[in-house]
Amino acid sequence: MKQNYAIIGLGRFGGSICRTLAEAGQEVLAIDANEDRVNEYMNIATYAVVGNAQDEAVLRSLGIRNFDYVIIAIGEDIQASILVTLMIKEMGVPHVVAKAQNEYHARVLEKVGADRVVHPERDMGTRIAHNLVSKNILDFIELSDEFSLAEIRVTNPKFFNCSLVKLNFRQKYGLTVVAIRRPNAKIIVSPSADEVVLENDNLLVIGNADDVDLLDRKLNE
Ligand code: ATP
């Protein structure tokens, strides 16, 4: 379904969202106070406009309140990011995603109504660190303070040809296998209990980060 998106701030983060949405055939309005940035996205976004998003009249004239999604990708100017988030939520936009520079900024963005707060630098740092610590954790995404999603390679032959019910990771480690990635095959989403783990499989598991690390050690002893 085609939805409409407005992106405020065309730095690396906002710019990359703009490019990806446009490539996916979505309607994108791109706004930045910097004319050079706007020129860069003139042929990528559906509309690209120079404007200061802190100016409520600018937001109104662009009809921001009619957008399904607004992404606030202003970085360094924390005050601007907070004020713009507040104004856009007050206009009644249903889905507002805002980029935070740090935890304090994130808390304020949540308080003023952001529906989703993202920390791209922190999250990418976490993902890369997990992959550096264990070569067999191929990806790691923190879903919340409690839960993470990890893709773990299985190299310990002890686990090959065992069914998920036999391995019983839920009981042993509190982890749920949500998918199995098998080379040259379709990803097996929501595998059944009798699905068998094969050599070269990667398991996508959800659970606590410490339990993920524990399972990773077992799968690769
Ligand atoms: P990134 O890491 O995504 O490259 P950044 O964290 O370095 O970005 P900035 O460069 O500070 O963030 O801001 C991103 C963009 O937001 C810039 O292009 C800047 O011109 C734009 N911007 C900042 N404030 C406003 C504003 N009030 N209205 C419109 N655009 C703004």
C-alpha cells in the first residue's frame, strides 16, 4: 500500500530513509533548511523543499498534518528536534519517528509524543560490537531493554540433525527460535517444533541478551 512520508532533515540518516522509501515507490516529501541538501534530493524525493521546520507556518503550508508518517531526522540541534516533534504531534500526525542523539534526548522525545524513537548510531554500535565479540553472532538487534533478536551460526556438530523440540532452547535458555536461515533455501519463518537443525544453518532467536550470548557459546563450542 502506498503511504505518504515526510522527512525532516536530510543528513546521512534522513537521506538514506528518503532514498530507500523513494526506491520502494513511496511518496516522500523531503524538507531541509539547507538548500544544497535539498538540491541533492530534488530528483529522488517526490517533493524536496527548503524550509526551517521550527517555523510552524512552514509546516502548515506544507500540509504536514495530512501525512501518515513523519520522520524527524534532525541531528545536532536537539532543541529543534524536540520542538518540531512536539509541533508535529500536536498537528495530529499518527506516526512520528524521531532520531535521538542520546538517552536524555530520547526521553524528552518520548515525553513530547514521538511514537518511535530511534538511536541509529548506538544501535549500529551494539550490532557491530556483538559481531566482533562473537564471529558467530551475525546480527544483533535490541528490541527493548528485555529482548533482543540475534542471528547465530551453528558450528557445534552436537546440534546438527536435532529437532527444535529436542533442543528445547525455550526451556533451557528462555529463547525462542523465530526463523532458520538455511543456505540456498528459503528462510524458514516460525519453524515447527519438529524442524531439524542442519549443518550450516543460522538460527534467528529472540530473548534476553545474556541468554543469547550463552546459547551462542553452546552452539559454537
Ligand atoms: P546524520 O548523522 O544523519 O548525517 P546529523 O546527526 O549530523 O545527521 P545534522 O547534520 O545536525 O544531523 O542534521 C541533519 C539535517 O537536518 C541537516 O541537513 C540540517 O540542515 C537539517 N536540519 C537541522 N535543523 C533543521 C530545521 N530546523 N529545519 C529543517 N532542517 C533542519
